[in-house]
Amino acid sequence: MAVAAVVAMVATAAVGAVPATAVPVADVPPNAADWATTPYSPLPPAEVAVDNELDLSFDGVDGGLRTGADVGTGFTMVQPSSADPTYYLPENLEVADGRLTVTATKGIAYTKPGGNSSGLVNQQENTLGVGVDTTDTNLRFTTTLTSPAAATSSAQAGLWFGPDDDNYVKLALVASSTTSRQIQLAREIGGVMATGSATAPTADQVMVDTTQAALGTQPITLTLDINTLAGTMTGHFRVGDGAEQTVGTLELPATFHNGSLLKATMPDVTSFGGLFATKRNMAESAALAYSFDSFSLTETDSEPPAAPTGLTATGSQGQVELAWDASDVSSDVTGYRVYRGASAPVATTGNGIGGSALLTTPKLTDTGVFIGSSYHYAVVAVDAAGNISAPAEIDATVPAVDGEEITKVNFQTAAAPVPAGYTADTGLPYDAARGAGWTNATSGAPLDVSQLTRLRSGAGVTTDPRLATIAHMQHTSMTAAGAWRYDLPNGTYTVVVAVGDTGSAGGGGYDSTHVIRAEGTPIVDRFVPSSAREYDEAVGTVEVTDGSLTIDPVGGSNTKIAYVEIYGQGEETPAAPAAPTGLMGTAADGGVVLDWSASEGATGYDVFRATEPTVPTDGAPLNPAPITDTAFVDQSVEPGQTYYYAVVARGEGGASAPSAVVEVVVDDASVPPAAPADLTADATDDGVQLTWTVVEGAAGYAVYRSTSPTVETEGEPLNGTPVVGTNYLDTAVQAGGTYYYAVIALGEDGTRSEPSTTVEITLTEEPTGPGVPTGLDAQLVGDTAQLTWNPVAGATGYHVYRSTTEPVAVDGEPLNGAAPLTAAAYTDLTIAAGTTYFYVVVALDGDGVSSAPSNPARVVVPDQIDACAPGQWSAAYFEGTELAGAPAGRECVDAIDVDWGS
């Protein structure tokens, strides 16, 4: 702190006016105790007041306290520092070029709560001010300054108001770091200030965050409104030519303005206000100065506006919606405040439940309410001067949860009284006989948390007995979080749960992030308590499917649960949707196109067809899965046929009545086949194996491929000639490539179907395993089918699969049994007359990996099998000597030469 003599000046202006002349600084008594108005000013007591009107432009013609160069500042007093007798340093003041420049020192008018203050507290120097009279009036202080780029470490400057350095309010530009800035409204009462932040304001401190880059060298205008009639202090600021913004509003203690804390008697003075600057925690050697362009003081309107009218309050689950008529546009009302209380009349001091900023629209939704509780509300209008109207008052009740009450449980100590209507849970482990209790949230094992229940008492604790008791779910002494379990039948339940803790001396503070899940569904989502809202209640609906409701704090930190309520929700059978209307059908190239109007409540539709005017709707529909659109194309129609259609809507309530029937005549012109369905693509060792289902009436298929999602199906297909089966192997692919495929069905007369649904496949590595057998040939020889194929390089065996339909499945038992064939031939001895068979062969490698199936071969067995030619013998060979079971082989021979005795 700089060392200087205590100096001042004596002005000769009249009472209530700004001092116009003063004696030189050197002629002022050096000891403040010798000042004419000690400890505030060397001016006579009658010259400290300025009649509540002052406009300083720092042009050097004002009187009052003077700079070290004997230039008047216009201020009539300096606030004494209770911890430092040297609090006026004229050598650190300069008035020049229309500015007052204050070279800041480290002292500050501030004491940290708890007596652990650091730094030069209550040693602020050059706290310049004037005497004001707040009797039955409101005041506005205004100044303009700039933000020094060098400021940091909580250096600050701005406006102040109050009787001494332990009881004051300040509106300050604060340099919280070299780059960060705040506009802060803060008060200290009896040397105590509860500090906050921009996101967590307190009753003593609100602020707006900004940056030095945003402020730059622009002028910053600070406005402090002292409304003694409403009991409020409101701060505003404007950067450059921008719009004025509100920092917030704090409650104004009566001692700040009623003169009871003044140490001297001065005419027309009940308090003081002015400018200050401090470099706070910056280094002693660091130079810092704040420049003020102006300072003004004026009285503001003290006539309160009219009370709001038309106030309504509607309670619903978890909230109360308030609304009222907007004030007349001709009034100077700038906003509203809403207050809530447990009884009437409701106190209308402080910011209310709407926050520090005024509400600018005539409505508010209060979510800080609890189910089943009644509340009293008061709404006031606030004008531009901060005057508050008489309140408009109303009551509201938050309705109880709909549903059957299952249980209401209060978590508490064993000694605490049980709230009316609730059952106490004292933290005992889960017990199946009791059907409730605590478990380890990780393992599910029973857990005793009875030592972690709490009863909060003392000053500041809520009067709601449900909230005054809590159970820790994530205490630091716990190795795993606790969960609460309650057995009940499976079904739908609404859960009400409350969490939180008090920050009073008897509580656990606000160090929690409360999370509650019920059956894994978030109910309370990261509630962080504060002095403005210590507890939170939330509601959620969940499904119980395992016979018990489990509540856990997963995702939270130090969650504390107060109570839980469970309500059963009866199942209401929804109504079936209405029958579809507007059904229309048109014969087109691709089939019959149907469309209809949507039915309310429908989740899907089914289409039914008949060749008679009466369309049954109790069988299988044309569509394999419910249609979510309101259109359908029937591709399975035949030329020259007449069809009748009806549509049924499906919903949660079941099926609707059928729509009106529509008739569609299909012309004799060729009708293309339906689009192939169920197209799949699988990576094999030899490429991409495509399969699809048979399309009725198709003479073949064309396969198309693309490397983009849009597959062009008008050009040359992958296959040179039409595919006659329902599978195709694309070998011209590369590992790591992504391919898209579509298949077209080809009609006998050259017609083409619509493309199938596109299928996508990405090949991630080179195919492995044996190649696909080729050249499969199947011949009917007598009463056997003889198969041959080309040997596959690297194959160690083969499996043969047979089916009477296509495609041939290769995921079951092979025709040849479990043992692989070692030769590229096989004789099927189990064929039946009048049957058509389809055969495929897969190759196996040494690791048992099978190839894709070969192309199919077909054998048509006639109704009568001629086993052998006339005159030939049919010889069957069996394994073993029992001549039992299926023959191992059979052949036709011209003669038999057998030695039966051998």
C-alpha cells in the first residue's frame, strides 16, 4: 500500500450544491480526526450532501475533494477504511481531458465470510463519494469507464452505495483474469458476503460474464438503481452503443440507507454513494489505473405502478402455470416478479422465484413445486425506476398423481417422526419377506444403509418433514452405490421421487449431483441444489417386468433420496382404428396399384384380394408384413382377370372393419412378373453369393451390380444369359470393396419386373476355402440318380444336398451323410417315382470350411421306374452280411455268377 499523509480540502459551496471552490491540498489538516466532518470529509457537515443531484464531467472546474495537483474531483467525501487510517490519497487521483483517473492500490472493502480473509481487506483507498438523502425517494448512480487491458487478479472499479465498508453494495467491472471480465452486483452485510458465480448466483452476488476482447476500449456505462421504497438494488450496464442489460437485483437492507450506521451527523445525509477502484490481488509493483468519463446522481420516480390484473394459476403434475394481464403499454412497467409462499400474505422482497432478471412476459411456469401441495403466489409489476406495485395474489394446488396409490415411503432415521400418510424406511437391507429394502446397486446383494440416514434440524432447515430426512445412496464410506427395491406385480407404474439436502449449518451442503433412475429410466436428471432450490421432486412412468421396482443413483454423485411414491396405472384397452376409406385401384404395367386414406390410430394396413365381390379378411393378406404406407402394388395378378380388394387397418386396439371393396380389371396385355423378394448377398471364398425367392411366372432373372446405392437395371446384367435358378455367384469382386445388387425377374414374353430391393455387401478380406463345384450333372439311371461333377482343386471332400423345391438348402444333414465324399460322384438310391429332385454340391477343405453350393442340377423321376432293361438282373449291394438297411449300391447286370457257398 502506498504511504501518504491523510489529506483533504475545504469547499465553500452552498448546502446541497456541488462544491465550487476549495483550499489547496497542502492546507488541509493531515489527520482525519481533525476534519470538519470526521471521518468522512474535511468539508463542513452541511456541504457533504449534494441535494441528490450531481453531474460530473471531470472538466476541472468542480470543487470538493481535490487531486494531488489541486484539481477538484466534484466528490465531497471519502469512505473511511476501517482497517487503515490512510484511505484518501490525492496523489493517486488525476482530473484531465474530461476524465477522472484513479491509480489503484491493493486495498479492498471486503471481508470473506468465516474470518479467513486474505489480502488488504477493509483497506480500500480513494473510495470517493457524496452524501445522499434517501428519505422517501429513489436514487440512480451512473458512471462511464473503460476496461484496462492490464487488469487481472480480481482488479475492479465501479459504483458503490452504503454507510461503511462492511455494509455496502457495489456495481463493478471485475477483471477475474487477464482475459475474463465480469459485471458484478454484490453486497456485504455486517462484513459478510455469500459469493456466487454467473451460473450460481447468491442472495449477495449476481454477475454477467464477458471478456476483455469483447469489451476492448469501448466505454462501459454502469447504472445502479437504489429503490428504498421497494427495498431493492438493481444493476445495469451498457457496452459502447449497445443495448442496456440488467445484471440483477438484490434486496436492499434498511441499514444501508436509514442513517443508523453513520458515524457523524450531516444535514440531508442518510448514506453515501460514489466511485471506487482497486487492483486487488495484482502485484504491488504492477501499475494499474482506471479512467472514469463521467459520474451522475439523480432522483428517480418513486410512484409505484398499478398492480397486475387477471392473475390465474393452474396446477398440473409437477408445475403451476401462472399468467396475468400485461401492464398498459403507456405505463413505464419494465417487468414483473413472482413470489411464492407457504402461507398468505406472501413476502415480496428479493428477486422471487423468477430469478434475478425481471420477467418481461406476463407468465411463469413454476416447476419448483411438489405434488399434492398448495402454494400462495404474489405477482408485482416493476417500473423503470425499480418501483414495485402492490401484489396480485392467488392460491394454487398441485394435483396428486393419477393412478392407484401403491405406497408412499419416507427415507429417515429410526428416531424421526414418520410423516402422515407415509411408511418409514430406515435403511434396512432388502428382505424378501418384507418385499422391500436396500441392495448393492452393482451386485444386487442386500445392503444395510441404516447408518447413512439423516435427520436435518436447526435454523434454515425446511419445515416439510418429508424433506428434512434423507438417505445417502452414494456416501463416501460406501464401496458401491445403494439401490432401493420394492416388490410388486409386473405392470406400469408412476414414480414420484424427491432428492436434495439443506445447505444450512445442520445439513450436508450442495456438493451433490442428484440422479435417480427407476427401472433404468431417468427420473431425476442431474439436479444440483442451491440456496434458491435445495430439493427437487420429479415424476416418471416405468414398466416393471421382473416383479420389483428398483431405484438407483447411477450417473449421480452423492445422491440423497428423501421420499418415493408409487402409483399403479391400470391398462386401458385402446380402440381399434376406423376402417380405411377412399380405396382406389388401378391396373398398371407393374400390377394393380392400390391407395387409400389413412385411418386415425392405425399403425399398419393389410390388403386382401378375391376373385369374387365378397373379399374375406380373416385369412392371410397379400402383404407379408403390415404396410406402414397408404399404398400397395399387387404384382401377382394375371392378364384378363378381375380382382376385388379390401383393406384392413391395424392398431394397438386390433383390426378395423374392412374398407369398401374396390374392383379392378386387368387387361389381357402381358403382365410382368413380380419383383424378386428376399434378396440376400453373402461373402464366400469365391465371391458374392446372391440368393432370392422364386417369382411365380418368371422364366429367368437378370442380376445387376453397382458400387453406389443406386443400381442401374437398364443396361447389360452381370449374367450373360438369364439365371434359371434363384442364386448367382459374382466372382468379379475385390476384397475391401462395397457392392450393391438388384435382381430383375424376366417373363416368358420378354416383360421385366420392377427391381428387387437393393442389397449392400462389403468384402472385408480375401475369400478363403475351396472353390465352388462346377459341371454338376444328374442322370436318371434305372431307379437311381447318378451325380458327377468336376473335382475342385484343394478340396478334401464333398457333400451332396437334395430338395424337391428350389432353392436347395445346404444347412442341414447332407444326402451322403456326415462323412464327406472323396470322389466327385455320387449315386442317389433313395429316389421315388413321380418326383422331381434338385441337387447341389459343396466342396470342403482340410479345415472343414465349405464352399458355396454349385449350380443346381435337376432329375425328373417318372411315375413308373424301369429298374433294368428286359432280360437284365438288378443287383443290390449291402454292407455286412445281414442284407439289411439301404443298399450301398445297385446295378443292372446281364448275368449273375455267385458262389453262395463262399
